Amino acid sequence: MSDISYDLDLTLIEGLRELLEDKFAELIETFKTDSARRIALIARAVPAQDLDVVSQEAHGLKGSCRNLGANSLAAICDQMEQDANAGDASQMEQLLTAIEQQFAAIAAVMDDLLEYPNSD
């Protein structure tokens, strides 16, 4: 199960690194902290079937992911948001699991980018 496929726009991330310079690490840490908080809120809302919270947090997470080029995670969040808005809770557990797995994989790559900033 460690073969999690994800789509991370490394060109966008490198552009952000060049633009933000010393603030890049802060951006990544903020993304990871905020995303983990949103995922925890979703994880509490799914079993309670609080689809308003699921929709709101999935929407916020989707935007953050798009800003950092985490396209596959943004797509899953978009699906969760659409399902929640439609009142369809049938796949929420599966979507939550996919979000958690994608986030873990992407956060690990981002940690590597911070640890090894120049792969040129």
C-alpha cells in the first residue's frame, strides 16, 4: 500500500521557492499544519455526517492544495466537497482515507524538498 500515486507540480513549487526564498519553509509548514487541522475536522465530521463542515473544510483544503500544486489531493477534496454539497455521504469514508493517504505522501515529499532544497 505504499504505492500511493499523487500529482505534485514540482515546477510550481520550485517557482514558489525562488519567489519566497527564506519564507518558503514557512509556507510549507503552514500548509502542512493547516491541512492537518482541516483533515482532522473532516475526520470528525464524516462519522457525524456533518456535511456542512465536510464541505467547508474540503473546500478550504482544496484551495490550499491548488496553490501549492498538490493537484491529486485537490481533486479528491473537490469530489468530497461536491458529494457533501449534494448530500451524498456514501463515499465519505473512502474519500477521507484517500485524502489522508495523499496528504501523508505529499507532506513527505515537501519535507524532502525542505531538507534537500536544490536537486539540480
